[in-house]
Amino acid sequence: MTTINITLQVWRQDGPDASGAFDTIPVADVNDEMSFLEMLDLVNEQLINEGKEAIVFDHDCREGICGTCSLMINGQAHGPQTGTATCQLHMRTFDDGDTIVVEPWRATAFPIIKDLMVDRGTFDRIVEAGGFITAETGGAPDANLTPIPKPVADAAMDAAACIGCGACVAACPNGAAQLFTAAKVAHLNLLPQGQAERYKRVEAMVDTMEEYFGSCTNHAECQEACPKSISIDFIALMNKDYLKSKFKNRRLLSRG
Amino acid sequence: MLNLDSKVPEGPIADKWTNYKFDRKLVNPANRRRYEVIVVGTGLAGGAAAATLAEQGYKVKAFTFHDSPRRAHSIAAQGGINAAKNYKDDGDSVWRLFYDTVKGGDFRSREANVYRLAQESVNIIDQCTAQGVPFAREYGGLLDNRSFGGAQVSRTFYARGQTGQQLLLGVYQQLSREVGLGNVELYNRMELVDIVVVDGECAGIVVRDLQTGEVSSHSAHATVLATGGYSNAFFLSTNAMACNATAIWRAHRRGAAFANPCYTQIHPTCIPQSEPFQSKLTLMSESLRNDGRIWVPKNPDETRSPDQIPEDERDYYLERRYPSFGNLAPRDIASRAAKVEVDSGHGVGEKKNGVYLDFGEAISRLGVDVIEERYGNLFEMYDRITDENPYKVPMRIYPAPHYTMGGLWVDYELMTTIPGLYCTGEANFSDHGANRLGASALMQGLSDGYFVLPNTISNFLAPRLGTTPVPTDHEAFRAVEREAADRFKRYTSIGGTRSPDAFHMELGRIVWDYCGMERTKQGLEKALSEIPALYEEFKKDLRVTGGDTNVNQTLEKAGRVEDFFELAQLMCLDALQRNESCGGHFRAEHQTEEGEAERDDENYAYVAAWEWTGDAQQAELNKEVLEFENVHLAVRSYK
């Protein structure tokens, strides 16, 4: 264990319509065993002691699974460690004397609520449009009725591991949500249970996504930033199904 | 005195649920849209109930204090979900799951509820699979199972180490579909701050918009609380940061009995506490005990690294003390055994506050690949937090508060003592007795949400056809709104010197020291004098910076901490009156010579249901006597 001294430059913004600015906060004696968010807890405790308002940031499970935490740390979504959400990033990644810039997710589709907290409701809209298998409670057949080859189940699980944090969007120069959407599409479209709604699903989800988010130009920054290391291969799968949907969903062809 | 009619249906245990479903009153599908139901919480129990009720045709309003229903803490469950599918043909059955659960709960749960849970367990797996939950599979494509503590059969279904996440996403997807269809009105970033009772029935809720500070009311024909457990009363627990007891505590203050608050589960395999700045504890799934072996050095002064300690100088204490269950002894037993080792100086690590969970033998038997396949993400998480590689050195683990078996008292229909107010999932007390078995929380949450509540609620709603919910401009709603708004205003105006977190930390330490893994009369009495003193200080010396008109997380925290102050006293009071040891409640005065829990069935085979009297320390005790007609009360042995 060692302690380090750092300087934070934190984005403070009082509300959705307020103008924001960076606040420079020196933080002394940071134990390098701390997680990044525990360091922010410490800073907040310090601010409250000084009679100032604590920095608002989203966080909850602190185990890297709930997807609530966010933060651009030195310009990188979830900070410098690959495959790691901010809550699991530790201060041992930083050096004594470092200046650390902390910003909210930067994307038009994620408006700032306050300080480092953003509204990711647009992700929910995408799922509401089709990110499900219609299987109302009660009518399910025995679970072993449909064997699913292990590689298929594994691939679906790889995609389903998405925690919906929004790092992919924040890291994308276009603010595109292809990786998030593709992960959900692939999870469900790979499974036999998902076939009935396969093309309807992909079309509805992609079309909803495009209402809010930018377009994908294959920078692959999303994959690098993803705390669950979800592969952009799923985007290819989604694009393929989306294209097919335009032929399969004949009922909708005349929309142009 | 409260009326604690459990409403357990007549008949043989295997027929009770079927009989109930036939006898209950029904609401015609075309009439269901004339009813409004409020569901608070969107985890497994709440989300599943909201989605299913909406599918059935009821008008549902769902509330979550998260930004999205998908964040609920059910998501963090790792290991798996039990179901009596008997896919392994190793002797499992509904009866065995029922028996294991009652025994695992140290004979302090209601038989009929547990039996129903075991019956519904099989439907859960079918339902989730149909939704696309990617459970682990064998190469032939059929579902795989693993073993969990307290069972000698393999009945746990899992999705890598992320079972809770996958089940919750299943629920979230089903709920999202209903939101998209307009059948569920979803309110996010809204926290329940009180419930409203009119003419003895629950009329609705008062919520605070976390983005604007605005307090508002919602009314419905029935209200469901599915707001999780209260482990954060300990400050440090494996619960997420925002988990709190406010919803159930405020309901308690309005007349809902609180049952068995002292039944708290300390999970045996968590990463040991490190520094005072630590904000929460991290669980390492119980599934690790399938392949990991728990040990400490025999010599308390051992200084060698674990790989240098020869076999004969290691004490595999669980295998030694409980040969038939070994490393898969139930949680309460494994936790206490770890405490015994650490207290006697055998602890490992720099602070000597942990025990080893060693995969060396499993890795040499199965190879790194198999272990990585089974536990890869857990090993990674451990490495990230501790900076140690568990493929090379054994993990260090220690028990931590994880789950609360206690909660709002509910009858067989999951209704609290306030008519029209239901409680599901971890928030109620119903199925786990004094100790919950691993992989049973997910089972209970989904059973309550998908299959139980949607069947029982019609019994309450049917006779209310044609009635309208109490309007929210009713004086009762106005009064509660004012009370809530004043409360939050008060926090910002105290102007003291200490943050809500500082108080929470100190409160948690008292609760952990005296009402944690081991309790004594003396310690509990001490806690009952220290907590009110600290609470008084809280009221005078709290400092909340910022205002009440936009996001203020310090203010949110203040409200939650205040409710923990009162709940913590009830936990201690309950632990003090229960002069026996059972499950997670271990009173040092009541143990066998070998240090095992000593139950007192003659005097304590009851549910302690507490009634609010206006003073946390003067709560009134009501008893629901537990009758065991199917399971023989026995000393719980895992030897």
C-alpha cells in the first residue's frame, strides 16, 4: 500500500440547462488500494466538510455488473484499464502527482442531469421497441424441450453480458449505439427461442436506435471501451439481420 | 395486538396451492383494466410481478429509484437459481427441495409457503428459458446444473457467474415489452418515501422525484413493495450502495408488521475488509465452494506463503467438522466456522482476517481451462480488487452481511398486515426461516413475482370491482406529502458537522459488533443504548450540503440512514428476545459444546412480528406460531 497525491479536474454542472465548468480539486493521501469511486467518496466527504455540495455521480453495485457507473476518465470511458468498469478501477493504476480529468459520458443521446450523471433512457427505448422474446408468464414448455448447442448458448451469453452502461456510446466519435443494440439483438437472435420475432426485433430496435444515436463508421472504439469486452462481431450480425429484415418484413416494404 | 392470520389453505401440503388457486376469487380478463396496481421496485420480484400483472390486463405503475429497471440489485447475484427439476436424476424432487429449504432455514419458516416455492421452482426455469435467459448448457444442448450449499443434489441452474444478471435482464425485457405496449407506466429515479393508509387499507404511495426533489402521490387499488433487503444496516455489506430499508420501514411505521428482523445472513465467501475507506464488500459466489477447498494453517504463527505450507500443516476445517457436506456446508455454518478460526488466531493475510479458498487441487485435477470456464469472471474480479491471481495463490475470504431473511410479515397471499399492501422478494420474511440456502433468493424473487402474487392479488381485487382508488388530493395524501417534504427540508436545515455517510458508518459498526455473526445479551443491550444516543446526535449534528430542488445524493442518503437508525434498534430488540440460536441468529449463550447453534423449539418456534408503537424501542411483539405437520423438527446436522 502506498499513498499518492493527485489533482482532479471534475466537470460540475448544476442541472440539464445550466452551463458547466471544470472544478480543480487537489486530493491528498489517496490510498492506492482504493477504487476510483471510493476516491470520489473521499473527495465528497472532503467537500461536505468544507460546506460544499458533493459531486453527483451514478454508481451502485460497485462490482462491475449493474452498469450504473460511468465517467470519462482522462478522456477514456471507464478509464485506462481494459475490460473494467469505473467501479472496479483502482487507484493503483495512477501515479503520484497525476492530474485526472473526470467528465460525464459525452453523447447527445445522453443529456447531462447534473455533474457527472447522465440520462441513458434512450437505451431503455431501444429495448422497449423489441429487445425481448414474447413469452408471457405461464405458457412455457419444459426448459429441456429445445436443446441448444453449447457454442450457440455460449455466444448468446457473450452478447447478453452487456451491462448497459453506455461506455460504447461515450467512446464512439459518432455517439453511435451499435454495440449496445447489437449485443441485445445477437443475444436473442442467436437463440432458437428468439427466431419467431427475429426480423421484426432487429428492425424495430435498429430503427429506434437511429432516432436518437449517431451512425456507426467502424471505429471499433466501443469494443475497446466496453467493460465486458463485447465484440464488434455482433454488429456485423445485427447488420446482416437488419438487411434481411428489409426483405423478410415484406409487409413494411412499401415504407420506402 | 395484530391479527396474524397466515391464511394457509386447508388440505395436504402438496395440494394447498392448487386448492388455493381454485378457491380464490377471480377477475374476469375484460375487467382487469379497471384495476390499478402500484409496484415499487423493479428487481426480480417487482419487475416480474409488474410485467405479469400487465400481461394479465391490469393497469400497472412501476417505480424504481434507479435510472433503469435493469439496475436493480438482483443483478449482482452470481451463482445460480435452484429448481427441483431433477434433470440429473440424483434424487431431487419438490419434496426434497422443500425439506432442504425448511431444514436450511433451521425450522423457522412457514411450511406451506416453502412447499409452494419448491413447486413453482420448476416453472421458473421453463419461463426464463422461454424468455431467452442463456443458462449454461451441456454439449448435448441440455441444461447444466451445479451444486450449492446445504444440498446433496445438483439442482442449481446458472449462467456463468452472472445468473442474477441474466434473470434480471429476462425480467427487464419482459417488463420493457409491457412498457413499450403502454401497459406499464414506468417511473424511474423515483424513490418511495411513504405509504398512505386510508380507512385501514393501503391507498397508495408518496414518492420523491430524485431529479427535482418534488414529492408526489400515486394511488391504486393495490400496492406491492418489492424493494429488497436491509443488509446495509451494517453499512458494510455486499448490497449495492443505494439498497435501503425505507420502503418497508415506512410501511412498518404505517402499520405493517415487521417479522424476524434479527434473521440476517452473513455470507461466508466475501473478500475480507481492508481499509476504513472501504465503501462496500464484494461477494465471491458460493458456487466457488464446488471446487475450492477452505483451509487455514494449523500453526497460528504461520508466516510462509500458502503454497509453501505442506498438506499436513493445513486445517481443512469444514471438511474436518462436517465430513458429509464438507466445503458445501450451509452459509450460516460456514460463516461461523470461519469466525472461529479467525478469532482463534488462525486467520490469514496481512490483517489475519480471512481464510483460504484454495483451487490448487481442482486446477491440478481439472486443468486451468475448466476452472476458467466455470469461474473465470469471478477470478478476474478477485484479481482486479485484490491484485492477486487466484489461479496461483488461494483466495482470501471472510464472511460479510449479504441477505436479510427478515422483512415485512406477509400471509400466504403475500399481503402484509395492511390490507391492499403486498410485499414480495427479499423485502418480505416469508420463505427462508432463519437462514437462506444459496441460490434460493433468485428462486423466491421470481416465484413471488411471476407465479404467486399474480395469482393471489385477484382475491383482494375481485370484490372491489367498480371502485376507484382514493384520489391523490385526498387529505390523507396531502398530509403524508407534507410530512415527507418537511422531513427532507429538515435534513438540509440542521446544519451540523457530519455527513450522512459518517453516521451510517458508525451505526453500521455498532450493528456489526453487537448484532452481527455472534450476539450476546450484554452486547445487544449495549447496542440498544448506543444506537439511540448516536441517533440523537444524527438529528442535531447532520450536515447535508446542497438543496432540495435537484439531484442531491447526500440528501437521499440522509433519509435512508435515518430509517436504518430505527430499524437497527428493532434488529437488536428482536435478537435480544430470541433466547436461542437458529440459522443466522447465533446467541453465544445458546450453543452446544461443539459450538453448534442450539435451538429452543419449545419456546421459540414462532415468527416474531413486531408492531410499531411510535418508539423504536417499545415495539410490540406479536407471535405467529409455526406448526410443522410435514417436517420433523430435528437438530440440524451437516456432519
